[in-house]
Amino acid sequence: KAISVVKILPKKSSQLYRIAEDFLSMAKNYLADAKHFRDKGDYVTAFAAVSYAHAWLDAGARMKIFDTGKEAGNLFASD
């Protein structure tokens, strides 16, 4: 759910926008890895990967490069 609520805050022309895109890309890649490992039955590695995915989102939220929105509730450490 967390990955679906984040929105990039900085303007597209800024360096921070590119950083936010990178953070979001890393989160999406780790989430894909988590699904892959889950499907293989490797639940420990899947859990580690989903934790890394969320960490990228949390870091972006703390840096204020992501808007986490009100619907996120308490999904992020910065909330």
C-alpha cells in the first residue's frame, strides 16, 4: 500500500526530482524482488526485500521528497 500513496514533491526540473525518481525506482525494484522470492517460497528473503523497499520510501518521506498523503495513515516513520 505504501508505494501506491507516495507522490514526488520536487519540481521535475530539480535535482531532487531525479533523486526522488531514483528512490521510487529502488523501492519498486525491491518490491518486485520480494514478490519473486515469495513466489519461490523464500519468505525470509522476500521479507528482507520488502523491508528494503519500504526503507527507500521512508527515507524519501523523511527527506520531504515524497508526499505521503493523509490516506497513508501511519505507514511512514515521518508521519
